[in-house]
Amino acid sequence: MTDGISDESADVVGVLTERIEARFGMGMDQLKAVVAAAPTTNPDATDVVKWHGLLVEAQSVLERAEDDLLATLQTQPSEVDDPTMGLAHRVNAAVTARDGRAMVVRWLLDPDAPGKKDRAAERLARLRPRSGPAVQTSAPHRPAGTHAPASAWRPARSAR
């Protein structure tokens, strides 16, 4: 692959963690703390922290599945039985989940990734949760003794 992660790389999480730390200029623990304290301040950091957590979880599931399969294979005779094949399928599913989450993290880290600078990306950005209301929800404050222009208080005319 051209993104620096080879198919043989056993430490996908480590490589992506280093990229995240380099991108945000702090360690993962510090970044998680910053995001937890103010999740809406930097939506990109919030997304990366969320998906990194999902990636770490998927890697843990994969390692457990591999350990279970290896333990079973060490006790197997030369033929593999159905329960062992089930464990192999569990490993494959865990690899797929981990790799999918790794792809999302790589996409989040790449500012030039496909889909980030087109109309769909602009629509997605508008859908992100906001830190406050989109429009003013209360009347503007006026200092005592000042009045709004008369035109501001006219009732709307109905269109005929």
C-alpha cells in the first residue's frame, strides 16, 4: 500500500496511533482527555478518537480470536473439525472488522481523501452536531432607553 501500512504489518493500531499523535501534536491519552473535556471543539479530533477506540477494540477481539484458534489447532489432529473452522471464520471476521476500522481512521486523517472536498462532504459537515443553536433563539438585548425601529414591530401583512 502507498499509505505506509503494508499487508504484513502486525501493528496496524500502533502505526495509526503514531499518525494520530503526529497529526494532533499530542499523545493518545492526552488527546482522549481533551476530546472528553470538550467534544464539540474539534469534530475531527472527536471522530478520530472515537474510531481509534473502535479500532483498538477490534484489534483486541482479533487477538483473542487468534489465540483461541491457535490453542485449538495445537490440540487438533491433522484434520480440522467444524468447531475449529468456526474459529477460523471468527478470525477472518475480526480481521475484516479491524481493517475496516483502520480504513476509517486513515480516511479521517487524510485531509485530501476522496469525499472530503466535494458537495457531499459539505452536506455532511452541515449535519454534524453544533455547539449551539443555528439561529438566535432570543430577542437581541437592547440597552435601556433605546427602542427598536418602528418597522421591526409592524405585523406581517398577508399576501393576497
